[in-house]
Amino acid sequence: MFTNDHPDSNAAIVIGAGLGGLAAAMRLGAKGYAVTVLDRLDSPGGRGSSITQDGHRFDLGPTIITVPQVYENLWRACGRDFHKDISLRPMDPFYEVRWPDGSKFTARQDTDAMLAEVARLSPGDLAGYKRFLKDSEACYKVGFEGMVAKPMNRIMDTVKVLPEFARLRADRSILGLAKARVKDARLRMALSFHPLFIGGDPRKVTSIYSLVAYLEKTYGVHYAMGGVQAIANAMVKVIHGQGGTVRQNVEVDEVLIENGAAKGVSLTDGTVIHAPLVVSNADAGHTYQRLLRNHPRKRWTDAKLKSRRWSMGLFVWYFGTKGTAQMWPDVGHHTITNAPRYEGLLRDIFIKGKLSDDMSLYIHRPGVTDPSVAPKGDDTFYVLSPVPHLGFDHAVDWQKERDIYKAKVMAEVEKTIPGFAERISTEMILTPEDFRDRYLSPNGSGFSIEPRILQSAYFRPHNISEEAKGLFLVGAGTHPGAGVPGVISSAEVLAKLVPDAAPRVALKVAAE
């Protein structure tokens, strides 16, 4: 066993090298803390990491960058320039949405181009779409500027925004808002599907999330050359430059608590590391159910966590294709294909826990922008299908269904990329069971707790834990929620809750 019996009072431990954990380490390093990041995977980035297989780089999770100023502010807080470390490429178009009837909707940053798309699909909805854009801007000012990077661990922080929420009809879902503004079913889908990218049911997630439309229009959608993994790698370099440490292939087994205060962590190999400040980037459910399992909890009991609505699961098929870089010129970087049903499919996924035969898919083809993802002349893809999480009474048995469902996905992708299957040279699949085992995600959920209105802000696990002094949370399961801007912003909230460190002393680990 190893221990540091006399820890530096400025020592800080971050559990997990996901993007939230790395951002937290950067923020703490900038405040003078001696930071050690501990992560169970073999590379940094968490769900934003990548795997290289047979010359193909598979970006495992997030694929786009929105709100670049979130990253710029993080780097600036550390005395660095984000754009010197990361090359962003603007997407134009952002993505293309396709329907079974052959119709398409191409999303772009230019307002006139978007108005032309709406007019082409449904001329009678042009005025309603303009109203939706105004709704989106108003929701951005309240929901993003007013809440995202601010602590929400006191009930009054949320109560203060209730009048604005009432004015904006935050009780209405984003799909409900889309229905109130446009009549065309295709447009309703195109204006309301974005919460799926953070694990939310558009039929239930608050209309405040219409702010995404304003974010896209104002700041654009970008791709980081080298993938989100490149951002994670750059974050590690900043942490090292601050004197911090990032350790991979080590797993935290428990947060150590003494007299109601965090004192450090123990690892699964018996190592004990003491520090008076512990930040968990592990899923909030895992943090409370597993890492604090030997301590009584005031708020986030097992029963409370079980009663939460969790985000959906994900079936993700990664594959490389041989000699296809010039094929399928109509398939861009981001394509979304729709099943005949929209609301029915959402009910199957979020309410019934049913694995449906029909499906809507997100097809990612990064080689269009970044040729480094595949050998020359080849392609790298991933196809994502939202599916039920593992928490339903009759959960999907992915050991049985994995290959059956893959065949169904293959048939659907064939409609968009004809002949792709015979050119596959390498592949891998992640199911909700893999999310549970790889990321320690409760119920195999893709995005932690679902972002419903009564599971957001104060009603979400807080960034400062009430279970132990000196314990903090960042990442998708805490405020402000999932999505890369959200998890990066959770570290900004953390920085507002943690005081600056005293003059720094290095964290030392010695043999007991």
C-alpha cells in the first residue's frame, strides 16, 4: 500500500480524465492547487476519447464543437491561447437531416440560407420559424448566459430565474414549442431533436433548450482537427505545464471521508492518496452509489438516485471502409436519418424501454473534413442509434440483440450509403452495456441524468456536494449538464466555489 500521510493542504485530486475532469484540473491548477488526475482508461478524454484500429481513428463520443468561447475562456484562465493548441474548422453545412420520403433539410449558420430551407420545405411555416428564432435567442439569454456557468447549489439561485422561466413558458417541452410555431412535421423534428445529443427526450425536455438554435446561428458549429481527443490531449499538456499529474490505468475505489470531510481516495489496487480537496468527474450516480458507499448520505441516497429519469442508451457502430473517400459525394460530415415515426420512437426509447425495429440514426463521416482519421483513400464512420437504457424492468439483452440490431442498422445505413457493407475493413461496436462497463455509467445511460426541468439547476446533483466538505462534482451528471460545453462549464462553476490555493507545495506519494 502507498500513502501520503502528510498531504499538502493545497493538494487536489480529480477523479476521472473526462473533459469535465481535465477542465477542472486546469481551473484548479490556475488557482494554485497541486492537482493529481486519476483515470481508469488508457487515454484521456473519457467519452471524448478515441480508439485507433487498423489505421482508423474512431472518435468515441462528441464530434462537434459549439460555443468556442467556453474553451477560449478556459485556456485564458490558465494563461494560454486555445487556438494555438487546437485548430477548429467551421462546418458548412452543419448537418443534413433526411426523411423517408426523400426530403432533406440542410442546417447552416447563414440566416438567409436557413430561411430558404424552411421556405422550400414548408412556405407556410416561414413566419413561425422566425418566431422560433426569437424564442431561441430569449432562451439563450436566460438559460445560457444567465445560468450555465453560475453555481446553482442554493434553491434561491433557481427561484430567482423562475419569473423568466414562466415568461418563456419553460414548462412547455421543446417539441411543444416547435409544434406551437410550425405545422410541418419534418420541421418540428428539425427544430426539436437537439436534446437527444445530451440525452433528453424532446417531448419532455424544457423549451429552454431551443437556445441551441441560437448558439448554432451565432457561433457556428466546428470540428477540432484530430477530433475531440486532440482537445483532451492539449488539456493534459496544460495540466502538466501547471505542474499537475495525470495518471491513466488507475481506478478510484472510494472517496475517503473523516469527520464529514473528504480526506482523499483509495484506489482498487490498495493505494491511498490523501488530499483535502476531491473533485469527481465520475458520473454523479457512480460517485454517490459506489465511491461513497460506506458513508451515510443526506440527499443523494440510493432511493433518490433510482427515482431519477436517466438519459437514453446508445448503440454506436464504428467502421472503416476501403477505397471510399471519393464515393457517396452527397454524404457529408454529419447526416441525420429519420424513421417514419418521431414521437412513437421517442416513447419506445424513453418510456417503454423497447428496442424498435425502426430507428433514427446519426451518421458521422469525419474524413470529409479531417483525412487523418483513415488511411489515404479510405473512410472512417460511426453510426449512432438512440436506444433504451438498461434500467427498465425488461432491459434489452445486448449479448443476444447486438448482432441482430447491427443487421437492422446496416439495412438502414444502406439507404444512405449504398454498398458500404462490402467495403468494411474494420469495425467495433459499443452498446449500453459497454457504456456501463467502460464509463461506469449507471444504467448504461449515454449522458447521465436526463435534463428535464425538475432534474436541472438546483434539482440536479450539485457541483459542491452536501455529503462531505471538500467534495465537488463536475461533468454531465451535475450542473449545468451534458454536452461538451456543459461539462467544460461545470469546471468554471467549480472555480467559483473553490477559493484560491495558498503558496503551492508538490503532492508527494511515498511508501508506507
